[in-house]
Amino acid sequence: MADNIKETIKEFDNLIKKHPDIQELYIGRALLYTKTKQYKKAIEDYKKGCENYVCYDIMNICKRNALIKEAEDLYTKKIKKQSNAVNYLSRMRFYISIGEDKKALDDCETILKISPKSKFVAEIKEVLEKKLKDRQMRNIKRKVNPILQ
């Protein structure tokens, strides 16, 4: 049975290398470390897994209570800690939800540099570019209309 647990821990190691943002993987590996009495490793994995849960909970609380700057800072801090497509995608979705299309577009471009084959993000980028272009045209028309009248 101990060999099975060790093999399973190795499988979790590989998955965590591929998907470091999936907190459930850390929790699962922590449970195995506990079974093998590797308590220090278990504690570290629980901290990593719970840190992600807590971080997302705090971000959601900030968004629900219009603490936009605080939420943006948390997303940015997470990106600085671990710069990957998943974290940029989370912040991009946040920016879209608050109407910050230019910032969302910037994150789209970064994601596509990291993961150029992402069709989903490429589609979002097209939509944001069109939206920004349309907005720019409306602003130009507003400025020109009073002059023409």
C-alpha cells in the first residue's frame, strides 16, 4: 500500500508541475503526505491549496462590494507571484466584468504570448478590439457633431 501511495504522490507531482494553479491537486497530495506521515510536506501543500481558495474568496468579496482597486491589486499580486495564462485569464475576466476593456485586451495579448493556440482568448481579443474601436468611433462622432451643427 505504501508503494501505491508513493506512486500516487509522483502522479500528483507531475500534475502540479503541469497545472500549478489547481488547488485541489495540492489538497489531494497533502492527504497522501498525511497518510505517509510526511506532515511538513502535508502542511506546505495545505497552505498552497488553501492560499488559492482564500485569495479567490477575497477577490470575490472585493468585487461584490465595489472594492475594485483592492481586487485589481490582488489579481496583479497573484500574477507577480506566478505569471501564467491562468492568472492573466482570471484578471482579464475581472477587467471585462468591470468594463475595463483596454486592460482586458492587454491581458489577452499577454495570454496569447504565453499560450498562442488559445482560440477562446483569440476570440475574446477580437470582441474587445471591436468594442474599443466602436467606442472610439462614438467618441469621435460626439466631438464632431457639435462642430457640424
